[in-house]
Amino acid sequence: RRRVLEASQQLTEIINSCLEGETSAESPEPSGEAEPAEEEESALHCLWVDKFTPRRYMELLSDDYTNRCLLKWLKLWDTVVFGKEKAVKKAKPSAEAHPPSNQPKEQQNKWKTKVQLTEEILEAELDQHKRPKYKVALLCGPPGLGKTTLAHVIAKHAGYNAVEMNASDDRSPEVFKTRIEAATQMKSVLGANEKPNCLIIDEIDGAPAASINVLLNIIHHKDGEGEAAAGTGRRRRREGGLLLRPIICICNDQ
């Protein structure tokens, strides 16, 4: 076995020296190719799931309907996060030509596709703070389906900085609340043009009930609470402000 290993090592060195001689003969100026060689060397030592992971929206292999729905929901936050006004859809001429029928709403919705119904739900009017009706998206499915990859790619595609936290690691409700508020309320001090955060909470099904209640309190917090009493301003600031950033939760067991 030792002799076989020595012979294998000698053969490897001979092959490498021959390859190096060929590349040096073909390219007399190797200085410009130093960086790609280093990148190839680093790519050889990374996991395949990292090497071939999707970087852009068009590279996603997950369900297209799910991808589009999540992107559409995330773009609803553009008004409050980026200050962009919501685009108003023009009425289709076919809808104007035919007068609306007198059928009940349930019967009309019966013939609509799943995509049309979901788009109608997502296109609901924004609330008084110009936020979408549903503040949190929940991705469910078995491990290895691409839920975390989808969340990161969609957040990057929509112009956000993805901030990931694991709900099963931060078991304490106080730590859970601090991390959520830090990701959704505090601004980065690294640069003036820093992207807004999109919080991704992984393994939300592993979080205790107290942490889930903390998340629900942050979601349902209203800016007008406690303003009637004069001495409650300090307490409201301590409890945290209005949720103005999107949150994507991921779980295996819905």
C-alpha cells in the first residue's frame, strides 16, 4: 500500500509539472491570470451546494408560482421602504366591454384560477402606514426544497440586504425580540447607501410559544397605541416602534 501511494504521488507530480509547462509555454504573460487561478482554486475546495447555488432570480429551480407570489408580496413593501408609489393597473378593455354580471361573489370566484385568487389577495389595499395587509410570509416544505435559498435570492432581487436568524438557536424571548428589532428597525452605520434589511427567520417551528408571541406583538403593534396617556411615550419607545420591514419565516412542519 505504501509503495502504491508513493507511485501515485510521483505520477501526480509528473502530470502537474507537464501541465504547468504547457500553460507557461502557451501564455508568456501569466501575471493577468493569477486572480482567476486563485478563484478556481477556492472553488475546488467549496461544497457543491455553495458552488452551484442560485445567485439570481432566473437561476431558481423551485416552484415558479411560489417564487412569483413571494416576489410580488415583497414588492408591496416598496412604498414604505423605498418610497415608491404603488403602480396602478389599467383596466382591461375586455372588462369594460362586458358589463359585470349579477352573480354572487362566491360563484364568480369559483371559476378563477389559483394564481388569480392569490394575486387578488396580494393586491389588497395597503394599510394606513402604506404596508401590505400581510406583514409576514411563511415558507413551508421538507428540508432541501430550497426555501432558504429562495428567500435570500428574492430579497437580493428586490433590493434588500438579507439578514438571517435561526429561531431554534435563540430560545430566549428577550434575545429573540432584540434580534428582530435590530434587524427591522436599526439602520446600518457602515455606509450612507446601505440597503434596507429583510429579516429571514429560519426554523420558526422550533421556536417556543413565548418567542412566537413576541413576533406576533411586533407584527400587530400599532403606532397609535398609548398616545392618549401623557406618560406612556417613554414606555412605547422602550417597547419598540412600528414594523416597517418585511419578515420571511421558514419552517418544515406547518
